Amino acid sequence: MEIVWKAAGTLIGVLLLFWFARVLIRNFIRFAKFAPNRYVFRYKGEKIAAEGAGLSFFYFAPSTSLVAVPISSEDAPFMLSETSADFQELTIQGQITYRIFDPAQAAKMLNYAIDIERSGLTYQSEDPQKLPERIINLALVAIKGTVKNLTLKEAIIASDDIARKTHLSLSGHEMIKALGVEILGLSVAAVRPVPETAKALEAETRESILQESDQAVFQRRNYAVEQERIIRESELNTEIAVEKKNREIQESKLETQRLAMKKELEMQEERLTFQISQEKRNQALIDLKTRNDKAVADAKAYALKAIIAAYENTNPAVLKILANAGLDSGRLLAQAFQGIADQAEKIGSLNITPDLLHALVKNAPSKSS
């Protein structure tokens, strides 16, 4: 019986020890695991026991404080109303991108202490939500300083310039450096006037566009008229050039004809000169021939006159005999018959025998002789 009681006491002690350990672990010893985008400081008392990004560890809750500073980039959108240099109301919308590059400095300026519960990680204060508000307020001050020197029309088209100047102003601001924050970028998405002003600007712009359109139409028509004038002038210049070229061609043809006629006249003159020269030579030749013929005729006449003078006192019968001295028998018979014919009235009858005719024909000279 005593052994049973001892075993029961031991069991009860073990159970009590297990329950105490469970209560101790559940309420005082905890495990924490952080994402890489959080920089963690583990304080034991007032000293930092461990620090780093993405830590995981067990800790004793009653004597440990945890500080988790987000080091990833964050976006802080903003919208503000501002008045331009010409007293026109503007609405400026944009976004700031930042990150905490010095977690220790940020932890000094803001309370990033956390409590780890079953529901997750919760901050002990609202300081982490105040950081983007502080940055936006500083940005608004910088934007005001930039926009107040711009007119409405200048501000509407100067979003990039506003963003650049605001970024430079924030990056060099002492409060930003004190918070351990780095401004990665600042963009101004829109700069809008109030609806009434926007409608007025639209109407003004519309009228300006219409005027530019009318001016463009006028310039296009004027250009078309000018081009038509240039084309017409070019056509007239072409016609003038063609007429001038035709006149030059006609003058060239006339000049060619004139030169041809001149050449032909020169050739005719040369031909006439040659013919005149030929005629003169022919005339000289005829004159010479005439003189020669006259001289020959005079010589023949003189010789004939001398012969006639020689035979002038000679008996005709002797001359006849001399004339017949060289004739052949046929010619002599012919002259005999001629003499008979001359004395025909004195002849009673005449008999001509065939032998006589045969002899006459036989002795007659041939045509070839």
C-alpha cells in the first residue's frame, strides 16, 4: 500500500511539473520568426541582445522587448489642394516611394515595439502609421513652395518639374535624415484645376485649336493657290521657252535656206561665168575659124582665079579634050550618048545592039569602086 501511495505521489508530482512547464512555456517562453523585410532588435533589459533582418529565436517574454522596423519600400499616396500664382485652385495627386535605410535611427525616433500574439504581430503604438503622414506633410510643404510660383497653365503642364523639385527638397530635408528614411521616388500623377476652370480652359483651348485649324485650312488653301500659280507660271514659262525654241528653229531653217540660196546663187554665178568664158572662147574659136576659112576660101578663090585666068583665052574644044583626057571608056561612052542626045533632032534613027549594052554594063564601074 505504501508503494502505491509513493507511485501515485510521484505521478502527481510529474503531472504537476509538466503542467507548470507548460504554463511557463506558454506564458513566458515564446518563439519569434520574422520576415527578411523586417529589421529586428531584441532587447534584454535596456541592452540589445540581438539584431538583424529576418531573425528567428526563443525568448523569455517578461524580460525581453522586441522592436521590428520594416525595411522594405513603401508607397505613400497623397492628394492636396493648392493655389497657383494667379490665384487658381489646383488639385495635385501623386505618390511617394520611400524606405527606412537606418532602422536604429528610425527606432529612436518612432516606437516600433511589437507584441507577438496568436493573432500575429501588433505594434504597441501608432507611430509606424504616422511615418508616411510625416513624409507626406513634408512633401506637401515642398509642393506648395514649388506651385506658388507657377501660374495655372504652367502648373498643369509642370507635373514632372514639380515632382523633381519636391524629390530634391525631401531628399535633403533634415527631418527625413533624422527619421532614417530614404526617398526612392516621387511622382505627380495629375495636376487638375477645378471643374469650372477646366471647362474654361477647355473652351479656350478648343477655340485656339479651331483657330489653328482655320489657320491651317487657310494656309493649305493659300499653299494650293500658290502652287497653282507656280504651276501656271511654269507652264507659261514652258510655252515661252517652246515658242522661243520654235523661233530659233525657224530662224535656223531660214538661215539655212538663205545660206543654201546664197550658195546656189554663187554656183549659178560661177556657172554663168564659166559659160560666158566658154562662149567667149567659142566666139574666139569661131572668129579664128572664120578667119581661117576666109583665108582658105581666099586662097582657093585666088587659085581658081589664076586657073580661070590661065584658061580664059584657051579654045573650048581644047578644054573639053583636056577635061576628058583622064576619063575611062564608060564615061566617054556616056558623054558620047550625051552628045547624041543633044543632037537628037539631027539624027534620024539609032540602033543599039545587045552586045553594045552588054559591053557598056560590063565596063561600068561598080559601087564599091
